[in-house]
Amino acid sequence: MIPRTEGFVTVADGERIWYETAGAGPDLILNHGLGGNAAVWFQQLPHFAEHNRVVTWDQRGFGRSSNSTGNHGPHSAVNDLLAIMDHIGAEQADVVGQSMGGWAALGLALAAPERVRSIVLACTTGGIPVSPGPQTAVPSLEPDGTLPLGLHPAIGARLPEVDLARAYLYQALGTFGSRPPDSEFFRILASTTFDPIALRNLDIPVLLIAGELDGLMTPERLRKAAQYLSRASIVEIRERGHSPYFEDPEAWNEIVADFLATSRAGVSAQPEASEGVQ
């Protein structure tokens, strides 16, 4: 049996932030994106909990975490994440950020580099100041803009065709909580970038994972972002979009597991492009 804990951390401004741990071993923190909450990692948590203590959590206004102050965004996410780490006694962790979660992952590393062992930026520039490309506009997902069953810009058109039930699950997960509209988060994220000199001086291995068909965080944008980092490598998963961790978990989990193994061993990882499972 894999041990599991869950609970709330009350942070400095009174918000209650929900977290969960599963497994034992080196700490691995998974930061969700705009389209989900901690539960979106259901295909990663059991896999990685076999050899790690996996930490998932709900950002402010998502899932079970409160947002009564309206103080949401990357800066509060970093502080909330540090509060969780202190609460559970995680001195150092490997940190994964999917899309919006990349801002929390990279922001944590810049704020407290001694607390971060490695970083995975999954389909995200994570606050690296890369100029937006022509394909970065994302359709609004406001509550009144109901989409057809299983359709969501973050998972593309393929998944509803091959697994409508899982596509619907992703669509449903994004509705939980009391978060502000997507448009507000897009504005906040676009205006939050990190200092290029601080990024260059970050002495932490970073893996960037790109989806070949990702129209938001295109592989080209991620390759440009990698140039800001001194210890970066990049993998492109072919024929996948913005959420290969959800759409193609076996391939994604293998890529991340290989990176964790090499970075923990002190080896500079230089993985080659990987094809997703068809």
C-alpha cells in the first residue's frame, strides 16, 4: 500500500491551500495548469509515488483551495508552495509545472533555489520572457461558453476521438473551484516574466517538454525559452498538443522519470525528441 496524506495549509493572508502527498522517497511536486486542479495528475501520481513522495496541490481558487482575498497568480503561488513545503518538511524537491504551473515551478526556483533539485517545464515558458507567437491566442473558456462534450483547447481534437470519457473528465475537472475567468489568468501570466540574468544564473537542471501540435506553447517558443537557461534540455512529443501528460501519460511519465534519474545522478540530461504513443 502506498501511504497518503492530505490537508490544508493556512497561509499568511488567511487562504486555505489544499495539498496531498502520496508515496515515500525524494519529494516530487506537481503543479497543475489552468485547465485543472490537483486531481488532473491522476495518471502521474500513482506512477511516481512508487519511488517518490509526490506532492500535488490546488492553486488558489482551484479545486479545494480558497481565494477569498482575490490575491491569485504566480507570486502568491510561489509563497503558497513554500508554505506547503515547510508544512510537510520538504527541504528540497524536483518540481514539475504544467502550463500555468510552470510559473509556480520556475518562480519557486528563483525565489529559493536551494529548495529545488530540478525543474520540468511541461508545455510552458513559465515566465521566461519569450515573445508571443502568432498562434498564442486561446479561445475563452468562460462558464457561459459551454463547449461540446469532451472538447477543450488544452487537449486538442485527438483525445475526444480516441477516448471521449477521458476527454470529458479533463473538461469537467476545469470547472471545479471558484477561480476567476481564464481571460484574467492569461493577462496575469502574460504580464509576469522573470529577469533574464536571474534565469541565466539559475544552476538547476531544467527539462522542457513540448507537444508538436501545441498551438499555445509551441515547440519553437519552448526552444527559444530554453536559450535563457544554462542547464536546459528539451523533448518534443510528436503528434500531441498542449497536455501530453494527460493525453499520452505513458510517454510523458517515461520522459520525466528518465530526466529525474539522470538529474539526481548528477548527469547533464540531453534527451532526444520522443514520439508519442499512437
